[in-house]
Amino acid sequence: MNTPDKPHILVCNDDGIEGEGLHVLASSMKKIGRVTVVAPAEPHSGMSHAMTLGVPLRIRKYSRNNRFFGYTVSGTPVDCIKVALSHIMPSKPDLIVSGINYGSNTATNVLYSGTVAAALEGALQGITSLAFSLATYEHADFTFAGKFARRLARKVLTEGLPDDTVLSVNIPNVPESQIAGVVVTEQGRSRWAESAIERNDMYGNPYYWLNGTLTLLDHDIRRDEFAVRDNYVSVTPLSCDLTNHGFIGTLKRWNLQK
């Protein structure tokens, strides 16, 4: 830590430097530490852990209301973390916070999320990392989300997290008075039923918009998506290890060498 009372916090997101949730999160973190903001120049939702290869990345200073706010990177959220650690920050931060994302990152959404990927990249680099998402795509009110992010950040700075582990936090888009509580959850099984909407351009050539709805497959408050729909803040510990450990024994019995 840089000083006992002023941890250095790196703030990133996947909605881009203009994202309202990013500005709320940065403002909230400034109340507990020194903040460096490094975010994509443009929205990069759904990029998961993608990196930019074979194309140069550009770093730009970004000002808001004529005051320096942070840096943009012409790449993905993971690019932002890598560039921040290697070329912007003089030393590793004490904490990385990613978000506050528009839309929940629960269940299988975790696999697609650039917000969660930025936090996971931080964990891979040995830095305590958190991801925050607000469960809405419209009429977003980040007030309580910013407050809760600060509360959890303080706790994590004190307690720490296991290696290669991040906390993915999903917050209902309701006033604080309607928050039912905070629950520690597991990643749910709910998944998207997707479709591709076909349209034609001015020359008659088809193009497609991906669309879909999240099908709720969990009915237990211990699962992230169900908890959020019940107005609970969901806090899910995620690991970088994707191994299905319960299947290893069975797979070994297949005797694959024959």
C-alpha cells in the first residue's frame, strides 16, 4: 500500500470512458484512496477476456468538464488493465475495481463480460480486484451502487482475497430503501436464448443484430441472478480456474491411453 490511509485504486470498465457508472465508481473510490482511471475509448461490452493483437494500442488523456479525469485505451477492458500496469502506473495498485456496468453480469453472462474480465486480469496480475454491475439497461440509478462499491472496497482492502479470485457484485436498480439485503451467491445456471435478427442494407445485402432473453433456470437465493431479481445485492466469488474438478475422477477412468 502506498500509505496506510490512501490506497491506490485503478478504475476500469467495459462501457467506455463516457460510461456513467465509471464516473460514479471513480468518484466513490476517491473518498477512500488515490484513483487512476484507465478505460476503453469506446464501449466494449461482451468482449470477455479479449486482447488486441496485431493492431497498435493508443493511449490518450481524457478530460471531463475541462479537468483531467483519466486515460483512454483504444482497445478492450483487458488491454486497459495490461496497459495501465505496464505503461501508466508507476507501481501496482492496491486494488482494481471494474464497472459499474450497465446490466447484470450473472450466471453465464460472466463468460461474456468485459467488466468481469478486467477484474480477472487484475487477479491474474496478483492484484485484488472487484467487478460491479447494475441490473438494468435503462433508467439507471447508480447512487446506491456507488455507495456499496465503496463499502465493499474498504472491507476487501482490509481483509484481502484469495489468489486468482475476484468478487463479482450485482446490484438491483432500486432505491436503497428497497434493497432486501446482501447475499453471498454462486454463479447461476441461467443462460441466454439467443436469436439473430436479419435486416437488409440499402443494397439489399443481409446483416444481423444479435438479440436474446435471459432464461431463468435458478430458483434459489444462493444463485446470483435469482438473488438480484429478488432485490438482493449478489456477491459472487469467481475463480480464474475453469476446471470441472468433480469430473476429473470420471475422466481418468475413461483410460484414454488405450
